[in-house]
Amino acid sequence: MTIRRRLWMMAALVALSACAERAPDRMLVARTGDHELTVDRTVELLVDAENLPANKDVIRALADLWIDYTLLADAAARDSTLESVDVGPMVREQLHQEMVFALRDSVIQVDTAITASELKQAYESQSPDAKLRARHILMTYPPGATTAQKDSVRSAMEKLLRRARGGEDFAALARRYSQDPGSAPKGGELGEFGRGQMVKPFEDAVFRLQPGEISDVVETPFGLHIIQLEERHVPALGEVAQQFRTRMQQRRYIEAESTYVAGLEARAHPEVTDDALELTRGLAKDVGARLSRRAARRALVKYEGGAFTAGEIQEFLQGRPTQFRTQLAEATDEQIRSFLSSMAQREILIAEARAAGLAPTREHEDSVLAQARERLRRAADQVGVLHFDPAPGEPLGQAVDRAVDQAIEKVVSGARNVVPLGQISFELRRKHPATVFDAGIGEALLRISSIRATRSPSPVETPTAPQASPPDTAGS
């Protein structure tokens, strides 16, 4: 009997016994209501999916997907119109965006007329489409460098600069002295690049040069650089005139918008509260945390006439992917302050839009709600849980389990893509709590690893040495 067959029989036995009695927690990976994802079924799903590594993150992701699909299937089983699911959070964000766009369109007036001479002058001064080729010499500071050590490195670079400007071969100096492992063997050659591809101090310096010129010593986060510009290619204005005109018009609009928003903020005086950073990190790590009414009303940013609260940021984060929340949880204090300030800015704009009479009508809200619910029904249909066809005598709960099981199997096999539910997932979990069991994840991981270890490695499991590709230390 094959391993797959034995595991399938074990899963079937567990499922049958669960009708009379729940499995112990150590044999479960996840549970919601009367539905259970057993260790046996998890192993059955993943053991042959060798494109997926055997680790806890993969099993936890499978458990979370199973919970989402099960709760959605349960809701669809009760009512295929999904009227019981609150799509309000999705709709509110869309309506708020519409209000802000309407406000900007009504108050920001920009002169987008640009004469041919203005276009030519701007293009010549900015060279936005220029492509450069350059070399550089890099020297880095020692870790934790003292002021004296930094001065020593700068002094060495100044000596190299004098030698380069004195006529010595720049490429030879780069090969001998540069500490950039990617470009030094090539004589400091950086290849072709344009605007936005190098860190700003480096870009500012190199774009001021003419071919053949050598820069002063330039400091960036990577260290100290000396740059020699070799080539500059600028397309003729006629080749890119329309695109450049459009960019100039967009820039004027952005500048006018920034001026308007700065005026609003000057009147509102937004201020990030003392405990806002800690609260934000906590919610980013555990976006499903239950907040009391008092905790949800706690201000993260206060401003004249209102506040941006913990409840509001929780709702916002619930609609964002896991990667975004992880980055926010690991962000610096300054980055989180900037994020909170931008969220408060959005709230100020929404309040201004309401004051300007730009709130949506009831008819429009109803229309957007209907559209959101239709998107939800399409998602349920894509998952394969919108409609059920129970076998004769099969309880509805078992039909739900069967549909979810088939949907998960197709995702794991690659036959169907994951259908993300975003904020709807949190709304479903708020009404129907779910549990993921660490002990069950550990047991499933142990079994999967043990079974795979007895097999000959497949091509996807055989590690290959990555090709060395030294970083371009001057790049952004």
C-alpha cells in the first residue's frame, strides 16, 4: 500500500471519528466552529507537494487559507447571496478614496499649458531621459568608525582624487584601490544607468558632470566615491516631447496638490501620540487582536477637530497583505511616524471633503455595496464554495468540508491560484473565531519531513549553489 493511500485512509478514519467526538488539540492544525483540519489531512495535502518546502510557515499559511475558505463556505452554505457578510470595510475605503479624489479635482486648479520654449528649456536643464556611463572608486568606513578613522579615509580619497585629476588612468586606480567588489575588477565600470537608479548624492554628482570630468569626493550611505563620467546620451526632444510634456503637467499637479495639503495640515496641527508607535507595531504583528471599545478609540494621531485611532488603523491593516504588515512591524520609529502622519493626512482630507458636501449619496453607497457583494460572490465561486451539492443523506457541514478540501487540494497542487479575501477574512473571523494549533503544526511538520527524508531527492529539493553576483554599491 502506498504512503499516499495509507495517509488518505488515516485521514478518513479521523474524519469519521470526528462525527462522534472532536479530535484532541494535538492532532489538529486548525479549528473553526465544528470544522477541523487534522494533522493527518495536512500531511496528506502537503507531503507530495515537493515544490513547497517543509516548514512551519507553509503549514501555517495552509491553515489560514483553510480557515478563510471554510468560513466563506459556511456563509455561502447558509445563504448563497452572502448577505450576512459585512462588506462595509471594503466599501468604506473605496468611498473615502472617491471623496478625496473629488475634493482634489474641485479645489486644485493647475495651469497645464506649456509652451514649446518652456518645454525645451526644462528638457535641457533636467535631462530626464539621459543615459550615462560612468566609473567610480569607492572607499568604505570601518564598522563603527571614529571621527579620526573617517578623516583618514577621506584623506586617502582626496589623494586619489588628485592623482586621477593629475592624469593617472582612472580605471587602473579603481582596480587597485576601489572597495566595490562588483565594479573594481572592471576598472570601476558601472554600466549604463539613468535617473532614479543610483542613490541621490551619487546621482546628483554624476549628472552635473560632462564626459571626461571627475567629481569631487562624494559621500553616500555606502561610503566615499570619486566618479568619472564617460558618456552621456540624451534623446532629442522631438523623440520624447509628448511624454516629457505629460510628466511636466503631472509634476505641476503634484506640486499644487502638495501645497494644498500642506495648508490643511498647517491648520490641523497633526501630532503623533506618545504610545502610537508601540500600538501600531502591536497591531501590525497581530492585526486580528480584539480591541475593546475604549482601546479602539485611542488616538494615534491627534489633530484639530479629530483623531486617527487604533480601531481605524486596525481596519486599514486588515485589508493589507501580510508582507505590508510585516514591514510595518519591523519599520523604524521614523518610518512609522511618517506612515501615521500620512494616514492622518488622509483623514483630514476626508473630513474636508465632507465639509465641502462631497460625501456619497445613499444611492451611490448602495450601488457600491452591491458591487462589493458581487465581487465577494465571484470570489466564493472561484474558490469553489458558492454552491453545494450534498450527497444523499450528507449533512451540510460535511458538504462544506468536502468543498473546502477540494479547493485547498487544487491550490496545493497548483491547479488553482489562491483567492485572497483581504478584509473579508477578518470580518468572518470576528464573528466566528478560529484557532491554529502550534502543537499540531509541529506534528505535521515532523511527519512530512520524516516521509520526505525516506525518498530520493527530487530536482526541486536538490540545492544548487547560487551564482555570485556582487552588489552594485552605488545603486539605489
